[in-house]
Amino acid sequence: MGMYLNPGNNLFKRALNSKIYVDKSGLISYTNSILDTEQEFVCVSRPRRFGKSMAANMLAAYYSCGCNSKELFDNLKIKNCNTYEDNLNKYDTIYLNIPKFLDKTDDLRKLGNCIENILTEELKNYFTDYGIPETADLNTIISYVSSHSAYKNKGFIFIIDEWDCIFREAVENTGAQKKYLNFLRNIFKDNGDIKLVYMTGILPIKKYGSHSALNIFDEFSMTDPAMLAEYAGFTEEEVLELCEKYGSDFNEMQFWYNGYLFDEKLHIYNPESVVSALTRRKFRNYWTRTETYEALKIYIDMNFDGLKDSIIKMLGGSRAKISVNTFQNDMSAFASKDDVMTLLVHLGYLAYNCSTGEASIPNHEIQEEFITAVGSSGWDEVVKSIQLSDELLEATISLDNKTVARIIDEVHMNTVPVLQYNNENSLSCVITLAYYSARRDYILQRELPAGKGFADIAFIPRKNSGKPAMVIELKWDKTAKGAIYQIKNMLKL
């Protein structure tokens, strides 16, 4: 085993040895199905702490020659795949963690050269009996080894973790970025000796103009996860099983960490936050261990038309329509609020529903990040509305209708013209934003089925909150008496 060639299975073994491990080995059945096909180039982009490196380590452990990983995988889901043993430890696997190369060169324009020099030296030392020419480059070495009569393995696999780090660390250095993309393209394009390339990153592949520099790759991202959606994080079924195993409150887990909906059925949770909540036995914001609110603040401070309006609506529990097609897959080339919001989807600050084309704030953990960010961004009207929410809840429970009316009206005026009263969805946003602090004690659910109809907003008390249940029925240009009648009739009171 080498540093980069066939690195072994120790990193994946650590994941299996951890107190909490969720089996994602089903991913291997997909990568097995595309080996040595036109679909063999895969780029998976996910936010930080969504299990990208674990998946890369798993693939390296499975495919790498020179180690016996059978005992690691025999109890996992992949064992039931009919190609399981055909490909287990059968490929020369090159594993690259790109951030580790950034410090090895003083000039990021030479990052590709640095990686190639290190790899060619290791390959030459490994295949010493193959008579590789001293001046051979990486492509030549791979071709030379693959065609040699002594070569017994199936070919080469590349696994590249955090492939996109140069686009995040050197945001404005487009010259270095282009050279790096060309380096990758020159290795992989039309190279029949490479049987699979699996890359992970936060950003999808960078576009220049209307074309992708690496158009040979199939991309699976937070805006289009396709058939790999279940491997983007923990599924709801997996989280429910973990909660039952560790005696944790599933409803609280939902409230804090659920919300990455790729469609109306598939719910994805942030693995890092779920594991932290289970191991520490405490529900709280664990996002700050990965990112700080300043990272979000940078982008919501961008004064693109409609951006602030969309964020206020999402803080109020609504969804915002966005177009993800103009985003250039970098962290500097923004032309509209859609570009900013699309980046926030890739960073994990927003969820994106592929079926409806809408973005939303996924859960309470991320909502706290937004509240902190807007609080330091001069959004005084939003901050004031949230500050009033404790008083509003107390007034509501105390049946102080005058105070309730006053605060609701003030919140409405603070958010004009974003949220209007003559639209039921906007009115729902006003109410949800006004009762922001109520989320500590209640689960707020819109359009809750109840008896003969739907409650516009239901306030369901959390366990041990001691608060009464509440139902809000929204009416425009109708009487309160009619709304009360509808609530009674709906609940059969």
C-alpha cells in the first residue's frame, strides 16, 4: 500500500468502529454498475459534514488492491449485490485528498503539476519492474502499466476528495482554476485504462461560458441528486431507526435537523448534526462547528433585487421559487439573487425541492444561523419582529386580544411590501414570523388536516412545554365570527 496508490482501508475501518455508523454501502452497487462505461465519471457535491469523505474512504477500501477488505463489507448491504466479490479489492486505486496538496506548492497555477509529479514518482516506485521510461508522464505510466504483460489487476480507479477546494480557497484566481480543470481533463478524457473516477466536493463542476470544462462527468448535487439522493445524508427511515436505538425524541430530531427535501417524499438529514445530537444527548445547533454565521452573512448582504424579500418569506416558513440554471458553480460570479440562493443550497443553508423548483430554510438549526446573520446585517425590521415574538405568545395565551392585534400589525408593517395581508400565503408568513419564538414550545404546522378541513396554522405543544394547543384560521376581508365558526366546525367542537 502506498501514500496515494492503494491507500488501504484504515480510514473506512475507523468509520465502522465509530459508535454510530449508518450503512451507505449501497452506493457501491451503483459505482459497480458504471465501471468501464461511458458513465464511469461521477462528481458528487454536498455541503460540509454530509458524509462525502466517508463515502470516498469506503470506495477506496472496497476497490483498492493490496488489502483484504472482505471482513469489513461482509456484514454491509453491498454483500447482497451480485457484483460484490467481482470487484472487491481488484483495482489499482489512486486516492487524492486535494486540500493536502495546496500546501505543497507556492503557486496554485502549478497545482496540477505538483499532483502529477508526486503521483508519477510513487507509481514508478511501485511498478519498478515494468521498465517505465524515466520521462513518462502520468497518462503514459497508466497506459504503460495497463498494457504490460505482467499486469494482473483490472485497471485504475481515481477517487478524489474535495476536488473543488481551489475554487473555495482561491476564489478570484481564475487562472489557477482553469489550469487545474485542464489538468483533470487531460488525465481522464479518452483514457480507457481508467475504469472509474469518483470526485466529491461542495460545488458542482465549474462552468466557463456555456460549457463545462469537465463535461464527461455525471453530476449529482444538492439541486439534482438523481438516483444518488439517498446517499446525500441520512434518510428519515435511518434517523428514525437511530432514535429508536438510542432512545432519542424523533420529533425533536425532525424539528432541528430535517428539511433537505429533494422531493415531497425523500427527507434528508445532516449526518454530522444527527450523530452529535445522539452522542451528546442534546438537541442544539451543531452547524457552528462547521461554519460560522459570517459565512452566511457575506451572501445575504449582497444587495441583489428580491434577495431580502425571499429570505424574509423563508424565515416566515414559506418557500421561494429560484432558478438554479444560471449559477456558474463558483463563489464569486453572481449575477442575480438566484445565483446567491443556489450557492446557499450547495452550502447547505437552503433546501431545494427538485420537483417544485423552490428553496426553503430546512430546519431550526439553519434558521438560527439565518437569525444570527440578519441580526448583524442591519435587517432591523426583521430583528424587531422576532424580538416581539415572546410578548406576542404571552399575550395570545393570556387572551390579550389588543396586544395580539398590535404586535401582528407591527410585524406586518415591518415586513411591507414583502408580506401582504391580501394573500393567504403571505399572511401565513407574517403570523409564522411574528410567532418565531413559539417554536421553542410548539411545532408549527401549516394546513394541518383536522376533522372536516385544514387548520391554516396549528400550534402543537412540544413534550413537557406546558403550553395549550392553538389553531389559527386566516381570513381576508371576512369576520372573526366566521373564522371561529369554521374552527369549531372543523374540530367538531
